[in-house]
Amino acid sequence: MNDLPSALQAFSGGVLIGLASWLLLAAIGRVAGISGIVASALVPTKNEKTIDGLWRWVFVIGLVVGGGLTSLWIETPSVVTRPVWLLVTAGLLVGVGTVVGSGCTSGHGVCGIGRRSMRSLVATLVFMAAGALTVFVFQSA
């Protein structure tokens, strides 16, 4: 699969993400918002401590294992290392952003827009605009 053009890899990944989010919604009626799934897996509510909450761990483990297996077949981009303090700060900011935004890009962008949610459309547009602005500012500096 290393000889696939990167655009085809991205397209295939997008199709698989869309299919997975649809299957989760169709199978158990849950939205594939990654931040909500991870948060509920780490700090389950009273109702989620039963077998009903097990699907969250299976989903998260599937993300990690699936990503690892996929990296064996397609070329992964080179990674530029960053200081730990910067990574921790970025992670905390993303976490706060998902709480303030009532979800993450996967929840709003893939699942919310697919369900025709106006709130998710606005949130996704704000996420993308903020990302584009950040790239512009840091590349201009």
C-alpha cells in the first residue's frame, strides 16, 4: 500500500472514518465523538460502569491498534519532536477546547455535520478557521 498516492490514502481514511462513525451510530446508537468516548471511558458515570461502558474501551483500543497496524502498510509522515512542556500545554488546551466546544472535531465534523446539526457546522467552521489562522501566524513568524 506504500505506493498509494497520499490523496488516495486520505480519501480512504476519510471513508473509513465515516463508515466507522455510521456503524457505531447504527449499531448501538452512539456518536463517535472521540473526546466524549475517552472521557467517559476514563471517568465513567454510574450507568457506564457496567458492560454498557465496555464498548468505549474497545473503541479506544481499536483506534490505537488500528492506527498502529495501518502504519505498517502506509508510509507515516516524519515527526518533528517538541519539548514535553509544549506537548503537555497543547494537550491541555485541546482538552479544554473540547469541553468548551461541547465536543471535538470528530464529534462535530464527522458525526454532527452528518446528522445535519447547525451547531456542529458552526463549531467545525470555527475549528478549521482557528487552525488555519494558527498555521498562518506561525508560518509568518
